[in-house]
Amino acid sequence: MNTPIIVLALPYPAQGHVTPLMSFSQKLVENNGCKVIFVNTEINHNRFVSTKPKMAGEKDNNTLDDDDDDEWSSPIKLVSVTDGLSPEDEGTNNFAKQFVGLKSGMPPILEKLIEEYGVRCMVVDVTMGWALEVASKVGIKAALFFPASAAMFALMNNIPMLLHRRIIDSRGFPVTKRTFRLSESMPLMSTESLYWSKLADDDPINEQTVFDYLVYCGQTLTMTEWWLCNTAYDLEPAVFSFLPKILPIGPLLTSYNRNYVTTSFWEEDVSCMSWLDQQPRGSVVYVAFGSFSLLDEKQFNELAFGLELTNRPFLWVVRQDSIIINKNVTCKNDEFKGSRGKIVKWAPQQKVLNHPSIACFISHCGWNSTIEGLSNGIPFLCWPYFTDQIYDKMYICDELKVGLGFDTNENGLISRVEIKAKVDKLLGDENIRLRSLEIKKKIESNIEQGGRSSDNLNKFIKWLKE
């Protein structure tokens, strides 16, 4: 029997980064003679493991093993490490402190894991790029993994050019509000798409810390020849012409595999699937804003009444911590669902988007949500919150032309009338529907056997085994 290749997978500790890297890890263990040490921070590991009893599939098909077990009984082993944060900062979204803690505290821990488990290769989230220095120090292979679009990968790789062209200043902030292109062939970008400028809550010190950290991670790109990206060639062909080193291996979707296990930090409410079964084909408006987005009470109420105004069935994901509520006001989700809607705290999104009753997706346009919707031929109504979501919205609406954006009113709100109007306009546009289905076909051709993403993944696995 051949000795399995041990790979250490290191995601940045956020839901949108963990999910695709776990999907990639499952690809590695499927008939490829690999085992994976999947490293999460303690807080995310505990949330992750708490969903294990509720995971899809039979118990004997479970492909995960957590580090509370003495023996390595499954091909993917979950391991928790400290994120370097103080107890009072745990669970907050202070990216500056988190970046510093990860980079300073985690390297010696990774060295011990590599030695303990005989790791032969590390696959590292680009936002954890400093870990490539650990791989170099101990003399093992390493690859970078980018969970967002190839365009955002190219943006990070070209920070020096942005500085040189005076598009950004030394803190990474736009010199002026403008649009630009990384190359003549690439889609238009806006300075609002500079995802790092939205991560520091207007604190100058934190802003500099965040930007310096990402610049440093960008400099580590030269330490490996493997730049893996969760996208498909036919989704972003202009980017690959500009920066061919980026290797598309996606979309990495696993929810339809026999051994699928959820990577959710929240318990998925699977009752929504039987509810969808009862709805007419192509009738349901699906609403979900990912793991970070927040709505204040007024906007929440406008969205709720807007969904009611559409007179269509809707499935709405409302995280427990997603509404900014005045302490003196009670906001009850169930008041708004009426007779047509269903509200859940979290949903098995890949399965939801694959359901024939879904008509459209009101989304924050995170990259995972974007490729999950595109892979199922679902048109979008775009409601970005921050970071790369701004660019993804522009790409969906202006380049792919499979979605519409919302306009705000004089109070900065997306009104109930606007929501109804855009739902009606989107679902009344046959051209958008046809373009969405055409993109779905293109994506399928990339991930099927012999497709570009499939071939690229096989090339990486071949290198891994050499």
C-alpha cells in the first residue's frame, strides 16, 4: 500500500475562506492518495466541529476527523490552533489585530504540526501567505490558494503598480475616487473595489496595519509556482490573459458529492429544502447576505416589506447577528414572512441554489455565493456589503450581464418599492435568464473531466505526488 501524501491546509479564519479550501481538501482525498490536516483557529474549529452531528450524509461516510480523537481515522483531520488574539478580542472583526496575531503566533505551531504529522506540502490561503516562509524553512512543498475571483488575485498582485500609478496612497487608500483597469483587456474596476480599504473601521493605525500585512502577503507570491484560484477560465478569461500564472481549479462545489460535509459555522436549517419542494418551479426569491453583512432596522424592515410586495414566495436567510437593533426596539423576524415566505437562520446554500424552484438570488455578492449562483444558472439582484463584493457586483451586472443592482433613495435606503421593481424587472428579462443558463453550461464544461479546471487540478495533484 502506498504511503498517503500528507497535506496541511491553512485557510484564513473566515467562513468564505474555509468553505472553498475544505472543498479543495475533499478533492485531494478523493481517490488521490492524500490525507489533509485542516487547520482552523480555535474559535472557528469549535463552531465547525459543533455542526458535525448535523452534517449531511450517513455517519460512516463522514470524511472529517477532529483533533479530540487520538487516532487519525478519516482522510481529513481538523486541528485547532490559537489565532494570537487576546480573550477580549476573540470573536470580533478587528482585522488588524487578527492579522498581527496570526503572523506572529502561528508559525511555530505550524512547524510542530508539520513535524508531528509528516506533512509533505502546505496549501495556504493567500491571506496567510507568510506561512510559505514556514514551508521554506522546514523544506517542504507549498502552494497558494485564493478563494475569491482571479481579478481580485490580480489586484493584490499589482499593488506596486497601483502605488506607482497614484491610484492608491501609501495606506492603500484611493487618491481620488475613480475607475481604472489593470490592463486594457481586463474589466473596469472602481476604487471602491479596493477590498483592503474597508477592513479597518476608520482607524489610521489599523488601516496601515491591514494594508502593510496584505502587501507583505502579496510579496510572498514569489515563493511558489502554484497560484490556485477558485474560479473557471471561462468566467474570467481576460484576467488569465493578463496574469497566466493564476491557475483556475473551480468552481469548487461539493454539496452534490456522496461524502459531502457542510463547512458551515452555523447549523443549517434543512427544513427549507422540503419547503422549496412545495413551491412552483422558478418562483422563489432567495435572499442571503453571507457571514459578515449587517442591516440596520430600517433597512431590514424595507427588505421585509419589499419581499412581501413582490407577491412571490421567498426564502430569506437571517443570521442571528445580522441585524443592528436598537436596544429599545423589538425586531421579530417571523412578523414579516407572511403566508408566502420562509425565514431561516442559515441554509445549505449550494443545495438551495440547485433547487428548481429558485427564480433569483438577492445576494451580497461574496465570491462563493457568486460562483454558486452562476454555476446553477441563477440571475442576481446585487446588494454588496464590503471588500471584493463591490467588484463582484460590477462584474455580474456590467460584464456578465446576469444581474441588476439596487438604487438607494435620498435616505440611503434601498426601499421596498425599489426591491419589488427590481425583482419584477429581473424576472421579466428573458435575455438575462438565457445568459445565466449559458454561463452555467460554460462552467460545467470547465469542471467536467477534460475541462480546464479539472485538468489544472490534475496537474497539481501530479506535482504533489512527484
